[in-house]
Amino acid sequence: MPASTKRSGVLGFAGFMPVGVSLLLAMIMLLPLGSGVAGYAMPHLVMISCFYWLSSRPLLMPYGACFLLGLLLDLWVGVPLGVNIVSLLLTRLFVLNQLKHYRGKNRGVHWMVFTVMALSLFALSWLIMSVIEGSLLSLNAVFLQWLVTSFFYAPVAFVLGRLRRLML
């Protein structure tokens, strides 16, 4: 097989790596780490992973994978069904529509774009949860999770970048 056709397709184990790594990060999110507020302060590692992989290799993270990861998170975390599904599908939609504006820019731009996108997705999740509960929920927990998720984007993206270079 010529090298040009071999590089254009997704071959072997490496093609499943983004979804597998995202699934592993979802399991890490479930670990009881830290203090009693760990549930609120745990970064949304799957959102970080999806954003990273969609920004670098969008074909390896299809809508079905985002849906499946969101469904598993919803079932594991115990939030109403659809909250994480909507967040991850909107992450994919956002990245595919905005990638042309920030592709090829430095890591700081990627971090800023992720932070703005995450803020809007956490606000949407807060709104959905408030509607389901029938009252306005505290913004402190949502703000703290957004802040921690935004802070953790850089180190997690760094590790994912190293994995991408090793495997793909």
C-alpha cells in the first residue's frame, strides 16, 4: 500500500485511541479524590479530551463517540440523562464550526477558546439542571468546576499531545 493512502486513513489501534483515552479520563473523573467537595472540584476531563482531539484530529472523535461518552458519564455521575450528552455533542459542533478560526494558533489561543466554550457549556448545564430541579441552583459549584476545568486544560492537553505523538 502506498504511503500516501496509508496516512490518509485511520488504521489499527491508534484510530481508537482518542475514544479510549476519553473513556479512561471518564473513569478517573469518578475516583473519590480530595475532600468532600471533590465532586464539584473535579475537572471535566472528558470535555477537555473531546475538545483536544476534535481540535487536532476531528475524524477520530465522531458524534457517536461523543454521545456514548456523554451517556456513560450521565449514568455514572447520576445527573439527569442528557446533560453530559448535550455538552459533549455541543463541544463537537462548536469545534467543527470554529476550528478554522483557531487551527494553527498557539496553545494559549486553544486554551482561551476552550475556556470560553466551557463557560458557556457549564452555564447551559446549570440552566438545564435548574429547570429540572424547579429552582435556581447555586452558581458557586458551577463556577468552581468551570474554573478547575479551565485550569486543568493546559496540563491535560499537554499529556494528550504527548500521547498523540507516540501513538498516531
